[in-house]
Amino acid sequence: MAEGDENYNYLNDINVRIKDIDEKQKALKERVLLIGENLVELKENTEARILEIKKDLELLKQNAERMVAFLETASKEFSKYARKEDLEILSKQARMFQPLELIKKKD
């Protein structure tokens, strides 16, 4: 009977170990599924953020292009106006000429 008890205890011990391994496997499976779900969610969030950043970058490019176009137009327009030095020369010439004094002297 001792041999039968030993076999029973041995089989019982094996069953307990199998149940423990099975529980550990189920726990690991649940963890892997949870990690997979989190990974998918993280990937979706990252893709959404990347898409948003791409849109912002495109908007920044458009704004930069508009600024460059404006600056080019403004620089072309500035060449049409008189420079400060030219205005100073004209101002000096006007002071030298002083038409009002000529009129007073003739009267």
C-alpha cells in the first residue's frame, strides 16, 4: 500500500504542478494580450500625432513661402522709392533755392 500511496502522491504532485503551470500560462497570455492592446493603442496615438505634426509642418511651409513672396515683393517695391541720401540731397537743393526769398527780394 505504501507504493500505491507514493504513486498517488506523485501523481497528485504532478497535477498540482500542471495546474500551476496552466495558471501561469493563462496569466502570461493575459499579460501578452494586454501589452498587445496597449501597443496597438500607442501606435494609433503616435500615428495621429505624426499626422498632426505633418499638417502643422505643411502649414509652416506655406506660411514661410508666403513670407518669402511678400519680402520679394516688398524688396522690389523699395527699389521704386527714393533713398534717404537722395531725399537729403533734394532737401539741401530746396534750401539753397528758397523760392520764397526770391519772391520777397523782387517785391
